Amino acid sequence: MTQLTVEDFKTMLSVALKNIKEREDEFSRLDAVIGDGDHGQAIVTAMTAIVNTAQKGTEFKAMLNDIVFTVMLEVSGSTSTLLGALFLGMSDCASGTELDAAGVKTMFAGGLANVRRQTKAQKGDKTMMDALIPAVDAIQSCPSDDIREIMNAGAEAAIAGAESTLEMKANFGRARNYGERSIGHIDSGAASWSCMFASFAEALN
């Protein structure tokens, strides 16, 4: 697969919504350990708005910008802020109706760069960044020109990153107040964002 079309990207988002919906209760249970317990509902709400908006898109930059506007306007909370930041950064680095492998890598790199502007969280802080950073790093370093292989690499890294949060102590948000008690549970944001990247890969295979 040497080109990613706008329609391919819509499918990626739709599969992500389906899989995140199926795990909504799991993500909320994880969040309840060291948070508000509403992360599953929050990310389903945000992804639903994203998918509905994307359906009208015909070109990458405009579609991604519309997604950002909708998710930031219609959905409150940190989940929509961070997803909005991801898609805004992607929109800055994507245009046209098709992306080649280099274009896909550039788009996701732009997304991560903009999320970094919204949060000081780093890999190892037990947040969604533990899935996002490894995923984008793996996408960047994948030597293949096959977009399926590139997204598979990102998915595997995101899943491994989320699993690594099991042994981490939380350093951000309400979760940091739990100190050592936050160890032994996967971070809900890392889990849901890894599901998103795994879904992106699934949609292309």
C-alpha cells in the first residue's frame, strides 16, 4: 500500500471508534483506579464527533481542521483537548487527497509535535504519551514504503507502550496524588490511545 487516501483515513477513524466503543467500560474501569472513572465515555464521545465530522471530508487538511473544530467545540475535557491537538498538528502537515509513506510519517510527526505543546508529560509519566510517543517514533523509524507496515509498526509500539505503564508511578493529573498506589494498573489514556493506533493498522490490513 503506497498511498493513503482520505477514504482510507475515514475507515481508520471508524474502526477506531468501533473498537474503542467495545472497550469503553474497560477504559473507564482503568480510569476509576486513579482518576474520575469517565475516560471511556469521554473518548467515545470525542471519537464519535471525530468520525461524524470526517465523513464530510474530501481533502486531508480541510477534513482534519474540521475535526479539530468539532471536537474542541462540542466535547469538553482533557481527552478532547489532546485529540484536538493531535489532529491540529496533523492538519498542519497534510494536504491533498492522497499521502505517500513519507506524507503519512510527516502527518503523524506533526500530530505528536502539537500534542507536546499541550502537555509536559513525557514517556514514563504514565499517560497517553506512553502510547503516542512510541507509536509515532516507530512510524518514523519504519524503513518500509508500505503504509500498512508503517502503521503496523506504530500499533505494536503503542500497545507495548501502554502495557509498560503497568509498572509506572503516575506523575500527572489527579493520578499523581496516588503515588505508589498508581503502580500495578495500566493507564487508561495509554490504553485507549494504543487501541486507536491498533485500530488504524487493523483498518488497512
